[in-house]
Amino acid sequence: MKRTLLFIERATHLKQLCYELKSKDTLRILAAADLSKGMELLKATPSVDLVVADYDLISSAIQSVIPEIKAVAANPLLLIAGQASTNELIECLKLGADEFVEEPDQDPDGFLSSLEKLLNGSDRDNQSSFQQEFDQLTSESHHLVGQSKAMMDMKKMIYKVAPLDSTVLILGETGTGKEVVARMIHSLSPQRQHNFLAVHCGGIPDTLLESTLFGHEKGAFTGAYRTHKGYFEVANKGTILLDEIGDTTPSFQVKLLRVMQDKQFRRVGGTEALTTSARVLAATNRDLKQLVEQGQFREDLYYRLNVITLRVAPLRERPDDIPLLVRYFMQIYSRKHNHLGVYLKPETVAILEKQLWKGNVRELENVIERLVALSDSDWIGASELPQEYLQSPQFNFLENAPFLPYAEAKSLFEKEYISNLLKRANGNISKAAKLADMPRQNLHLKIKKHRLKAKETEEVAEVEPVAPISIAE
């Protein structure tokens, strides 16, 4: 089977090197001497398997060219060759390039090896590893999206606790992805071949919650027309997630404690003691230790649940994950709403990165779906964002302080203060330090700590555009 390669380069040395890899009988070679002709040829030839581009030709428009190449129907692999700085190389890979080979003339063997590796990968499944990752994330809800330190640490902990049979307590604000963490634990555990069942404990009457978890006998209460198996019985050797466990009543907690201690329970209205081997995971956005002190949560149950604790960081603590999350959600909703090839303009992404996201990942997901569903263009600008996101995010200390740990509230206040200080000083650090009556070196360290930009003004800084990658059928 022939593979189609498109070379976008002024010279022809890359193409000649390619002929040394395989004979002309196994490759179909297309070539373009400039970027515009290369893009025309790519769009006119949907069967292109691999694009080899000279970095010098695409560097001036790198933020739009790479997403445009990756967005065509064939979803070609992309190899970039040339000289670039470390930051430029990283930028290319972040935008979707599959491989970057520096100085191919000086290392032809390395270039040919990279080319062959991509082609062999294409032979297997016609998808790059980057594409496979996104397809897996799209089709399976038990994977965390993010490469920040907080997310990487979380993933490491998940891999450690997943094989164990211990109870795990997952803490985090609403919308951070606690259930996603629970599903990932289950998918990596020995119980993965059995059921994963999640029940939201908040706002459910005790009788209904008991019936859901423990089941009920026929005639146990009005409307119980038949025997019903509960989650502990159905899950058996699987996993049960008790979401918002902090909202349960003390009377229910007593019954749950027995299951945790003895692995035994009775259906509502029943007398037979049943056993379960289900692993219990619990999640909450409340401070259980404080609830124990207030007498609203049983201390013995708290210690039964709090064997291993995982804390899911709120989105404001990991802003570096926002571009990847945006890309992920655009992938999903561009397909759902049949709006493939849609992009976010750099200024749109920059605004999203500056938000506090009180609703965390769930709020961001809703914003992305709205943008994709309602936009009539392929490039979504900042003006299409809901009005509340166009205003500079304001941190109301009095509003948020009671709901945040002191250290986190202090950090948020400091970040907002330094950000506004830089704007007032028009990005001049010396002037800002003078306004704040602070040593310039101290201010510089705080700017670095919060990943702010010294030239931060009312204008939005440029960042890379984020675009979805078409999913191979």
C-alpha cells in the first residue's frame, strides 16, 4: 500500500533524503515550494498521510498553520524539520506537530529514522500518539486531562492507590472532577472488570438512599411492588462511589458504617444479612473534619473513609491546564454540534486563562460548548464569550475567604493585587514596586511565583490558538 507524503520546502533535499528510505514504488511524493501552494495541495489531496514541512517556511504563521494542517479531513501526521529554539520547538509540539527534527542535513539518519517511525505508526492505526491520547480521552471518561504539576502528582497517586483495596476519600470543590478521579481509580484497579456505580448522596431522603445502596424487599414501603437489589449487591466485587458523602444524615451514616466495618447489610424491609466485596470510594466538597467537630458527621465513619485522601486541585490552581482542557472540550463539542474545524483565537484563550473559574472544569466545559454551539465562524473571537467573562476577573476577598483555606485565599488575593499593580504601572516593575512600597526584587519574585507577565496591561497577551483535532472514524 502506497503512502502519500507532502513536502513543503523551498529546496528538495528533504524529498531526496526520503527516497533513500523507500523506493518510489512504495511512496507517493507531493511537493510544494511555498506555504500557500502546500496548503492548497493538502486540501485538494485528502489522502495525505504525512506532511514534512520546512520550519523556515511556516515559522511566520506557526500558530495558524499547524492547527490548519491537523484539521484537514485526513488528519495527516506532521513532521517539521529545521533549526529552532527550545521554546519554538515546544510551541510546535503543543500546537499539534508529531515530530520535530533539527538540522536534518547534518543528521540524515535521524531524519529518516523519525520519518520511518511516523510512517510505521501510520501503518498500524493511521493515528499519531497525540491523536490516540485525545481519542482515548474522548471515548473514556476515566482519564484526567492536564499536564500541570498538580495533575501529574494526582495521576501518580492514582496509580499508587488503584491496585489497593483501601477506601479512598476524594476531596475537591464542585466541578473539579472528583468522579473522574474515582473512575480512573476503578479502571486501573483489580475490580475494573466489574461494575462501577456512583450515587449522589446529597439531597436524597434516607429511605431512597438506603433503597438505592442496600436494596429493598417487596412491600417494604409504599410503592415497593417488587424486590430491588441495591448498589452494594449489584456491584459486588466492583466499585461504589459515594459522592457528596458529607451531605448524608447521621442516621444513614450509622448504617453505612456497618457495611464499611463488616461488609454486611440488609435490604430495606429485609432480615437476611447480605455480604458485599465492593470497594468504597467517597467524595465530598465539604470539610468532613469540621463537620465531625460540629457533630454533623460521625467520627468513626470519618476514620473509616479517610484511609487514603486525594485532593483534586481547583482549576485556578492549575491555569496551565486550561489550553489542554479547551482543546479537549472543543474536540468533543465540535463533533457533537457538527462544527468541525473550529478554532479559538489567541485572545479568547488568554481571557479564559485569566478567569477564576469558581465552577472549575465543569464551568469551563459549559462555556466551550456554548461557544462551539452558537458560533457561526471557524475562528471564535473574544466578543463571542458571555459578557461576564469579558470583564477582568475580580477577587472578592470577603466573599471567598470563608470558603477557602487561609493560605489559598491569601495567594489569590496576592495574585490579583500584583496583577492590578502591574496594570496601574503599565507593566513597569520599578514603577510598580514604588507604588507598592516594596523592594523591586521582592516584587519580581512574586511576579514569577504567580506566573504573571511584567508587561501585563489591559491588553491581552498572545498565546497559542487552540483547535480540535479531528477524530479518526
